[in-house]
Amino acid sequence: MNRLTRWLVPVLVSAGAGLSVWSAFPPVGAWWAAPLGLALLASVLRGRGPWAGAGLGTVFGLALFTPLLHFAAVAMGNPIGWAALTAVESVYLAVFGAAWALVARIGRLERSGAAAMAARMAAFTVLWCGVEEVRSSWPWGGFPFGRLAFAMADAPMLPFAAYGGAVGLSALVACAGAALAEAGHALRRQRVLDGLSAAALAAVVVVAPVLAPLDGAAQNGTLRVGAVQGDVAEEFEDAFNRALEVTGNHAEATLSLAEAVGRGTLDVVIWPENAADLDPRDYPASAALVDRAAQAVGAPLLVGAISYADGVRYNDMLVWTPATGAGEYYRKHRPVPFAEYVPLRNQLRHLTRQVDRIGTDLAPGTGPQTLTVHAAAQERDVKLALGICFEVAYEDTLRAGVQQGGEVIVIPTNNASFLHSSEAEQQLAQGRVQAVIHGRALVQVSTVGVTAIINPRGVVEQRTRPYTQASLVADVPLRHSITVADRLGSVPGRALELGAALLAGAGMVSGVSRLRRRGPRV
């Protein structure tokens, strides 16, 4: 094999591994491809040095994130943000590749035998999850899109999310991938028993969690919810600039809903993020449309609106009660950097004027992660855990709402700028996993789709088609119990971050020792 071939084959295998993991996510949704992709990555990194590991990790990251994050280019109308986001996310995979190359060379991990195989699988899993945790939380709150857990909405291992959270579910995928890599290596070395044992472990890791108990029954009765998707013209920017068009669409859909189900039969009606293109708290014409819709259904509306104050914007979901008007509101806690606000704006302006497309930064809200609605048909108050749009990807944000008494999770979102990209389906998959993690029904309501009702087991019970005006009605279970994952909170993630750091440190120490033993070259 010549030098070019020796260089090219690992690069192609790394790219194939990244594409395999990408295909586990929507729109392909082949969940089983994720452990296969990780097995390829672990195999191609075997025996590499840290620089080669970093390079192959980068190739893997680019192959994974380039198609996964293409929705960023769709939203911006140019590839600048997409390229930047892909490059940044790929850096984490470069770090992983370099770290794993160092860790895999620790003396005990290089040995043969079952104990060494188990140690390598554990080390690979800890290192992957530690890097994934950092990527999902830092900097500026991180970017959790691409977490292995979010590709597992249809996998048999999904129930484990209620016990280990997103990081626990990712750990199962990483462990299965590492086990498959060990099985392949052992079989190539004709160690048949070791190979079969590793393959059996991978199968157990994938299949056994389906037996985990998962309770999704109502504990405090049910809440009869109406979810309204008013639709927006595909020329969405013009639609939001045409005053009250979006609000009118949602009011019209709500009037149709009221006619279909009858006034006073629903406990609450939910509109999506940005459903009111003019804030009804400030614009009487908008307030009139919202109140007319609320009067027609005879139930409180949850309405998405943007509020401006002191030179910044806020993304709100407010409770609108018929005749009474605006009341309590939830203000988005985690704005998206470079999409809703621009960090380092002055410095980045020297590189591109695209930063000024966001003229007014969206500021984070404070206060509880819940909204209380008075269930119209039941004459009682119900707390809802809220997360707006991309907040569905942040486990700790939704956990806060559940621990504050939220009995249902509500995710209002506006997917209009992403058109027909994979973003909406990725978001739906994230919601399905979060429903299991927190043991709550989840109602996702979008301006253009996908609007969906998800039960606490992560099953989509109803959904709409994109770019249609539609509504859903469901009796969603109200639940108060706290899952093991929520009781553990951030502890597993922090432990894995610490474990990954210790492993990387040990790998560096081992590498330095190896160089010293070789001595200076003459």
C-alpha cells in the first residue's frame, strides 16, 4: 500500500463513520447507524497518534455536522453561518480524536484479553460523553444538536433516558459502538470468543433497556389541550412584516377549532412562538384578534409574542384569558447565540456584516420555567413546564420546569425560517427524548409544523403536516412524579466530564512517559 493510499483510506473511513452517525438522525432516522458509525471511528483511530487522531476526528465531525446543520444555511439564506457552526462543532470531534488516540495508548488499555477490552470500551464511552457534554453546554450555553441521544427516539434503548438522561442514553450508544469495534478487532485477530462476547455485549446494551419500567399514566387527571398551527406563507419574512397576518392566521385557525369542538370544551389552547407578530400587550388591533379567538373557544390562550424594552428584545409566551386579557408570561431563558443575539458583535463585524442582520439582541428572561393556566373546563389551576423553540434541546432547562411543578411540557416554536429542512423533524425527535427523560407528555406547537402531541413514553400520538393550517386536540396526562434522571440532575454529566478529563490527563502523562523511554533521537 503506497503512502497516498495509507493516508486516504483512514480519511474515507472517518468520513463514512460521520455520515453513518448523521443518518441516525432525522430525516433518515436509521438509529442503528449511530453505533455502527462510532464503531468505524473507534476502529480507524486505533493505533493512531494524537495528531492523526485530531485530523480523523475533524473529518468525522465535518461529515456528521455538514448535513446535520444544513438548516442554518436555509435560515440565513447563505452558507456563512452553516460553515462557521459546522467548523466549530467539528473542533470538539478533533479534540475527541486526539484525546482517544492518547488514552488508547495507556499501557493497560493496549493489552489483549477481556479485561483490557472492557477497559477500552469504558474509556471510549466516558471520553465521548465527556466531550459531548462540554459541546452541549459551552461556550454561550453550548449547542446540543447532534447529541447521540437525540437520534434514539425510535431505538429500543429509549426507555433508559428516564434513568440516565440524555447523557446516559448517549453513553449506551457510545458503549455499543465501542463494543462493536472491539468485536471486529478481535475477530480479525481470530480471537473468536472475545469477538463474540463483545458483539453480545453490544446487543445487550441496545436491546435490554426496552425492559426498563416506564410509567406514562395520568397521575393528576388529564388536561384537554388544543394546539393551533396557523401556518405562515413560505415568504415568511414578508409574512411577519405584514402586520397581523400571522396573528390573523392563528386566530382564524382557532375560530375553526372552536366551531369543531364547541366553546368551553377545552382547558387551554396553545399558539406557537411568534404567533402574535405584534405584541397584543402593546397593540390594540392584535389584542382584539387574540381576545376574539379566546372568547370563541372559551379557554385561556398561550400566545407567543416578542417584547421590546430598553434596547433589547424578549421572547415571551403569555397567558391570555378571555375578556381579562394578558396575564402571566414565560420569557425565554436561553436565547440562541448568533441566531437570536450576537456575542462579540463588534469584533465579528470586522469579519462579516452578517452579524448586523440581527439588529436587536434577544435578552434572556428570568423567573420560573413554568406558566400556570386556569383549566377552563375543570375549574382548577395547572402548571405547565415551558421551553421555547431550541430550549427543547436543553435538558436542564426543561428539568427546572418539571421540578417547579410542571405537569406537562409545552414547546412553542417557530420553524418558518427553516422551510423544508430537517430542523423541524430534529426538534420533534428531541422532544420525544425529553418526554421520556422527564416523564411528561409534551406538546410541541409550531407556526408551520411540526405540531405534535407526544406521550410520556416518547410516542407521537398526533402530528400535523408542515405548511398547513391545522389544529390538534388531545387529553394529555398530568403527572407529578420525578424520574430518576431528573433526581440525578447534572451529576452523571459532570461525572463523565471529570472522568474524560482524568482519562485525557492520564493519556498525556502516558504519552510523555513513552517519549522519555524512547530517549533522544541520534
